[in-house]
Amino acid sequence: MPLSTTLRPKNLTEFIGQNHIIDIFASFVTQDKIPSMILWGPPASGKTTLAEIIASSTKSAFYRLSAVLDKKSDLTKIISKAEIDKKNNIKTIVFIDEIHRWSKSQQDTLLPFVERGDIILIGATTENPSFTVISPLLSRSRVFVLKQHTPDQVLVALLRGYNYLTHEEPAPDTIGVLKYLSEISNCDIRFGLNSLEIAFNLANGKNILKEIIESSVQKFLRYDKKGEEHYNIISAVHKSIRSSNPTAAVYWIVRMLQAGDDPLYIARRLLRFASEDIGNANPNALLLANVVYDTCHKLGMPECNTALVQLAEYLARSKKNNSAYTATKQAEKDIKEFGNLEVPLHFRNAPTKLMKEIGYGKGYEYDHDLKNKKSTQQCMPDELKDRNYFG
């Protein structure tokens, strides 16, 4: 087994991190009263480990399902056993890993059994449960948010791993190397431990040097191009540029590119930003954004990365004006509230005699014929005649 699996904590005392909720779980285990819950957190934050600790610390039957591999029929078999166990005062815990991957109908199957207490559900998800878990199931469960581990917490796990592999305490130089590994493990204990095991094997019984760590580690970024982190980071891009912070904007953009995101997606979002947040304060921003989009389309990665960085800096340093955005929102609100208001008669096209006879186009003022080239005629429907989206 991988080192991370071998050293998986067996109880809450061994568990690392999540100090904001660990006392709550200790109370659940002590009282043997486990509520249905959803554990939401990034990969390797301890969701599965917590579920297994609960299972081993309580007097409950424990079943583990994977939303990727297991089907509705597998759940039905477990429920049949749970109904029998309930008659014998045995509780049943069903752990569903990656519950967000189950469809609405699959999640619906759980409802009556969670409601009656036939099963205690522990669902694990890396996705925001507000969007991926059905509301009735959420209302019957407690949601616990798990945080990613800190480098210091990863170091604690690495020290345990080193002790397990070598049966000795690390020397000061080795502690420094383990600290380095904890810092490049992207707050992922599992990744850190498995990298340590590879480095230990590469060292062949000798000291684990920094160079060995670097050769055994493939750096990675936690990222899902279709998941919440994708939208969190593009939100950070927008808000950094809006705050006129080019450094932050570039950092987030490069994060996306390093993680393999589509440069055209980023270019489209910057094109939108140029219109939404800069607008006519600097019309050239929209022109440059359009050119950069074309550049990304022609060059692709990695050559187009500097064009995106160039644009991000330009947008961040530019004057801002969101009047086009706010005007759009106000117009949408009026359309939703008032529906299809009639075009004023004097504005209507009159290509036929009948249309002219009933007043279409009557009284229209051709602005170019006026001395000041600007009429005061009513341009909006009667209900909105005094509306000004750019006041």
C-alpha cells in the first residue's frame, strides 16, 4: 500500500488538521450519535479518513460507496440490510464518496431512508454542495466545510512518515528537507507522503537530499476546469483588475494557464471586462482585448501567455467606468417589469399609406434638420419617458 494509506489516521487523536470541527466529531463519536452529513473540502483534506474513523469508533454497520463506480442498485442492497439491522438496534452508516457525481434521481433515492433514520448518510464532495447536492438532502444533513491543510500540518505528517520508514528521528538537515517537501506539496498530505516514499526509495538508505525530493516530485496545481476552483480563480482575475492591481491579475491568470486552462476562455473574460468595467473611459481597451483574443487564437499556448499578461496589465492600469454594464442591467429590469411597451408613434416606420394614415411617423423630428442638431422629442415609451440609464 502507498505510505499515505498505511499511515491513514485510525482515530481522531491521530487526525491532522480541521481543528475548527474536530471537537464536534469527538462529541459525535463519544455519544455514538452520528447525524447525516456532507463533508465538503478539497482533495486530501481528510473527508474519507473522518468517515472511516467514525465507522471504526461507533457501533454501526459501515458501507462505502463510490458515486463513480457504484450504482443505485448497490445502494438498494445496502438499504435492505439496513432495514433488517434497524430492527436489531444496529445503525447503518453509508459513506458515498464524490456524492456530487450522483444524478438527482440517484440522490432522491436516499431521501426517505435518511428521513426515517434507516441510514446515516456521510457524503463527501469536492464541489460546492449548494449546486451539486439536492436541496431536500441538504436540509436533512449537516454540512461541514473542511479546509486544505497548511504546510505545517503537512510537515507533521511527513515527520510521522519519515519515522515509519526509517525507524528513527530525522536529523536537523533532514527536517529542513522535509520542510521543503511540505512547502511544495500544495497543502496535500497524501501527495507529500507518497512523494516522501518515492524519495526514500531513490535515496536507497542514504540521506534524503533536496535534489532527491525535487526529482521525485511532480509539481501540480489543484484545479478543475469545470469545477468551483475554476470560477473562484477567474473571479479573482476580474476583481484584481477591477481593483487596479496588475500583479494580482497576472498571478491568477498564470495560475489558470499553468493548470492547463484554455487561454481563449481567459481572453474572452478579459474582452468582457474591457466592456463591462472600462467601457468608454478607455475605448481602446476593448480594441486591444479583441486583438489579444485573436492573438491567443493564432498562437495558442505557451506563446500567447505574454499577450494575456500584457492585456491584464493594461486593463488593470486603465481608468474604469461601468456605465455600460449598469445601463444594461437597468434596461433589463425595466423590460422585465413592463414587458413589451409600445414604440411611440412618431418613431414608428411608415412604409405604407395605411401606416401613415393611422399616425405612424407623424411628428418625427429629423435631428440633422435642426439648428442645434438635437431634438427634445420623446424617445422612450410613455411609461419610461423620464428614464435615464446614464444619469
